[in-house]
Amino acid sequence: MGRLLNKALLWKEWRQNRWLLLLLLLFVIYTPIIDAVIFWVDTMMGMYRGLYGLFGSADPWSFKVTSAIKGLMVDESDGWGMGFNPLFPLAPVAVGLWGVLLIARERTPNTLEFLAAAPVSRREIAVTKFFFGAMSIIGMMTVNLLFVLGIMLVAPVGYTWTEALFWFAFCVSYLLSLFSLGFLIAVVTGNWVANLGAVLLCSHLHWLLADTIRFFGLPMGLSDSAWERIRNGLEYIDLFFYLSNYAIGQVHMGHVAALFTAFLVLGMLSLRLFEKSPLEKNGQAFVFGSARLFWRFFIPLIPAALVGYVFSFNWISGLLSAGLAYMAGVWAAKYLMRQMEGNVIGAR
């Protein structure tokens, strides 16, 4: 790792992005820290006392923290419940844009070409940027975790330390996967318009695929129940699905493992593509030196997610079937590309 990380580049990233980091920190720690402080002040002024009292919470500090960690608060007297997000809703958006900006901010003033001409390898540039961005997110979530565990020492809370650690692992994996996706988008797109267009496409990809499958599948005999199952499976590639459906007891370590795997796969793909892309070409929508790596490794993720959902009798079977489907998809893409290249050469 020491050969891949460049200390001078790390310092440059800090100096260049320190104000963005401060803004990102506010988004990441808003829930639970800032939100808990605001709720406590409002409660001291006589507001919301009935709200946290409904759920048996005797302390306004613990209510906001507990609601973030549990995701769902239930009034045991009548079963009435209220859902809460584990993170500030804009935090995932900010983290995804953070991944985009680490590369995109270098393209506009052409400083990325300057870095490529410096006595450092492209791998060092990519790994240093990726490491800096990922460790920043982990550091911010660690601040949240210390706050959450610290509250347990000074106030009555409605969660356990194991639930707090699970919340931390889930949120870190979720944010890191979004960061990897943003970083990948910035690597393969060459200007701000393409950056934003790719982000919008990814945020609506699950609906586009579901509507396309229904449009072509129903006339061909696809049943409504099969389409509903496919649509439910496609929700797992929805960027906000994991935020809105979080609740202790509804999510498990399988979700954490899947999100962290997505972080690793997208991260390794983006690092590989960064090494291969022609950085001197600026202004175009896509900057692939060769698009084969993208189509071979990224596209199979979508059918793999569907297969994993269909065979998700438990989280182990879901991950195993998705992994096997992904490897089969990568092999199939490689085979098809070779066949297409052979046909092109034969036609010439």
C-alpha cells in the first residue's frame, strides 16, 4: 500500500478539498449529531414532548439517536410506529457527489493532465484519490459512532451497543458503495454535463429497467407476478432503497456484505479504468481508452443482482447466487466481445 499511496498527493487532496470536506461532514453528521442537538433545544422550549414520550423515551437526546439507529420506532401500547432514516437524506447524495468531484474538479482546469505528467504513476494518482475519499467517509462516520456510544454513558437510550455497531457498519458500507459509484462515473465521463447525466441515469436506472422489461415482457407472456418480483429485485440497485427501508430487524449482515462488495467491485473497476483512460482527451462525454473493461465488469452487475434476489432464500444463498451469476456474466461478456472482434476482423 505504501508504494501505491503518495504522501505528497494526499497532502494536495487535503489542501484542495478541505472546504468540501467540511461541508460533507455537516451532511454526514447531521443525523444523528446535529439533529439530536436541534431536537433537544426544541424540546427544552416545550416542543415535541409528546412525540418522544409516545415511544417510551425519557430523554430527548436518546430519542433522535435511537430513532436513527433503529430506523423504526414502535409504540408498544398500541403498535403504532414511525419510520426514521439512519442518515440525513441528503448525505448519500453528498457522498456520491464527493466521489464525482474528486475527479471532475481536476478535469475542468486540466490539472488531471498535469498530474499524469508528474513523476507519479496513474495507479498512484487513482489509489491516493480513492483512499483519501473513502477514509474521509469512514472518519466522519466514526465521529457519529463515538457520539452514539458516548450518549449511552450519559443518558438512558433505547438501543444496545451491538445495534449501534451494526448501524455504523451498515451506513459505512452504504456510503462507501455510493462513493465508489460516484468515483466510477467521474472516471468514465469527461465533463460536467456527462457527470450529471450519468448520476441521473443511475438514480433512475431501476425504474427504467423495470418499465422496459414490462413493456417488452407483458406482450410476450410475462405474468404480473413475475414482473412484480423482477421489479422488487431491481429495487436493490435503487440508490435510496437502503436508506428508506432501513430498520433493525429488517436489514441484516447480508445487506452490509452486499453493499461492501459493491464498494470493492466498483472501486477496483474505477481504478482499472482510470489507468487505461486517455486523460489528455478533455471535453468529450466518455473518456474510455477502451470500453471493454466497462462492459465486461459493470454491466453483469445488473443481471447478477436480479439472480441474487430471485434465489435469496436467505442472505447467504442470495450472495452466492449473485456472485456465481456475476462471474458467469463476466465470462459471457468476454466471450461475446471476442466473437464480435473476430467478426469485425473477418469482415475486413
